[in-house]
Amino acid sequence: MPPCSNPPRPGGPPGLHFDSEKVLASFLGIDTRAAQWLKEQHTDPNEFGLVCLHQPSVPFVRTFRERLGIQPDAVVPTFHRTGNMGAATLHLQLAHAADQGRLRPGIQVVLFGMASGGVMLISW
């Protein structure tokens, strides 16, 4: 069953509902491939100053971060405010980080585009 087709719980609100665990399961393996690529780049996830990643659910972000060994304070959380913003997520996170003064010259930024499986490292 697709991540968004589960029926609402009895007495719950009508509309589209997502099952966070199914969303997370749909991205299985991306964390392993991302970790391998980062290793090939000789990078240490503990050294990331800023981490922007597609956020389809809060459990997904937590699990992905834990699997890669990324520090919680490096992530720019947005899901809790905006929900899943799809392709705009990384741009939104960079804008939030800039507003918060978190983008500084020399900081190492990593962007994870989950749907595409892409990873980008940036020295700001």
C-alpha cells in the first residue's frame, strides 16, 4: 500500500493521511548509499555544520540522521512547521539557516535530495 493511501483512523479527520513508517520504508537504502558516497568523499558526518534534507516525516528525519551519525543540531528542521514541501524543502532550509545566522563562510553544508537520491557537499 502506498504511504499516502492508508485510511483515516475511525473518528479522525477526513482527507489525505500519511503513514510515516511507510514513508520511511519507501526510502530504504538511500541512507546506505549516501553514507557510502560520503565515505568516498572522506567526510565525517560529525563535521557537518549544516544538514539540509528532504523531510517527508519527522520519524524519517530522526532515523536518517541516526543511521548516518549526524548530530541533531546540524539539521535544519522544517517538517514540524511546513510539512512535506517536496522539491522546495532544501531551499527553504537554506533560507531558514541564513535567517538564523547559521550559514557562515567555511561551514560545511550537506544537502540530501531524497527522491533523487542525490547528495551535495558545499563549503559555504
